[in-house]
Amino acid sequence: MIGAVSLLFRATPGAGRRHDLAAHLPAPVIPFLLLLLLAGCTPRGSSLPPAGAGDDGLTGIASWYGGRFHGRRTANGEIYDMNALTAAHRTLPFGTIVEVTNLGNGRKVRLRINDRGPFIKGRIIDVSRRAAKELGFLIDGTAPVRLRIVTPD
């Protein structure tokens, strides 16, 4: 393990003289640095509670996307179908089913995460055109919503 760290920090300044930064670090620091490096590479879990868990879930603004993205590949490799019940979320794993509730009218729909987004500050989910229609915000473009993860039965 120390050899790997040594390779990371090794440099060849000047006339072929090697400088080994790892040799100058106290021994307990090296594993800590590796741990810190690896911790930055781990995926973060969702903070959303399961649907029906009695918690209010995550609330925020939803928007919809379609048109120019229809027929293009999503982040998980599927072809985007704006008439399917799918959505884009920044961090939830692909395939996660979420229940989205429009807080303005109470309409609910279950969607499968198959893309990444939204990329507009303040929004928590991008839904397909069909989902926006079923949730009742196709015309307005955005709506306040609550998200909950649906757990398999």
C-alpha cells in the first residue's frame, strides 16, 4: 500500500533526481490520505424516505422535459421516450421508483429514474412529458412536489 502512495507522490524534478514525498510523511498519515481519497469516490445514498414511511419525503420544484430530448439516449443508455413514466434525478440510482405528488393538486404518479438532472438550480426532479401531464403541470412547466422512494413489496 505504501508503494502505491509512493508512486502517486513521486516526481522527478531537475536532473533525474527523485523526490519521494511519501518518505517525508509520518506513517499514520498515509493510510488516512488513502481513506480520504477513497471516500471521495464512493456514491452517496439517497436521503429520501420510502413511500408510506410516515415521513413527508423530499419537497421541491419539479419540471418536465421532452421535445428535443425525445429519441436521444439518457444517462443510463436507454432511448428517452417523453411518453413513458420516467424521470431524471441527480443522485438516485437508475431504476429507482419514486412516487411524485403534485402539492398543488394532490395528483400522484410513480416514475422510474433513468436519467440525470435537473440541471437548473432549485429543481429536484425532471419528469417526462407524460408524467407532467398526469401530474397536471404540463402547461405551467413546473410544480411544487414531494418525492418518496417506492420500496418493492
